[in-house]
Amino acid sequence: MSNNRKTILQALATHGPQVAADVAEITGLTRKQATDTLFQMKQIGLVTTIKDVTGIPAYKITDAGKKHLAPTSRNESETPAGGGA
């Protein structure tokens, strides 16, 4: 997964649904980078769009997007407490 995708998924998981301009601001990406990456991510099902209160499409992480973030947290949760044997 590209760094931009991972960064955007982490931002949406942390901050909830965001319009593209806010995704760019939160992540430090340019608006074009954020918009292009969000478009690609929507096509492959990592994010979906909803309308925010102003009617502008906001991007929301999907279950598939959450699964892309899961390996990092899953590795931590698979380590037994106390270090194992």
C-alpha cells in the first residue's frame, strides 16, 4: 500500500469522515495528491463518500480500509502479555 493511502486511512480512522481539502490539511498532502489518492481509494473500496452538512462529499473509511490498517495493530495484539512462554 502506498504511503499516501496509509496516511489517509490513518487520518480518516482517527478524525472520522473528512472532505478532501481537510484530508490534505490533516495529512500534509497537497489537495491534488489527496484528491487523486482518495479517488483511487474509492474505486478499490477503501473509502466511500457521504455528504457532509454542507452537501460537499466527505470521505469515510470502509471496513476494507480498516482491514488495511489492521496488520499493524494485530501484530501488537498477537504478542502474549508477559512476553510468551
